[in-house]
Amino acid sequence: MADDPKTVPPAVIEQIPSTTGSLSALASAHAPFLYFDSVPNYGFNAGVANLSLEAVRFTASPTGQGVMADRVTVAHLRMSIDAVRALKAAIEGIELLATPAAGGQRN
């Protein structure tokens, strides 16, 4: 027997973001922080750019003698060409901020 639509309450749906074009703090709350040391490979396939990010980690060696360093993949980024251009512009902006201006102070 099917439910009578007059007696079934409507499902409550949260709209994220609630305002078109704005950033949702609620939906952004659990976004990961990524740290990486290198980008060992990248490519472009079927209109999608890809980057692999790696970090170096240091752990005690299994023998207890010293420290062992290895590399681990921490993320696989996939993006459109428009996103590549936005990422490139952001990186170039960071490089400008990190470059000392005349007089030795940062920009």
C-alpha cells in the first residue's frame, strides 16, 4: 500500500550553500589540510589535468637504529583547465608575496 502524499511530511533538505554564489562555512568545515613536499608527476588526459602530491615522512627504523625516511602519496588532484589556470595564478601570487622587494622586505 503506497503512502498517501497528504500524510507524509516533506523531507527536510539543507541547501549548501544556502545563498547562491557564496561559500558555505558548514560544508567547508571538514575540508582537509594538505601538506606536500613534491609533485612527482602530472598529466593531462581526456580534458582533465592531474597532479600527484607526495610528502616525506620520518619514522624510526624497524631495527631501532636511526630514522627511516620514505615518500607517501598524500593526494591525487584532478581538475579542469580553468582550475589549472586558477591554481597557477594563486601559486604565482604566493611567489610574488614570498619574493623580497627592493630593500629586503617581503612584498
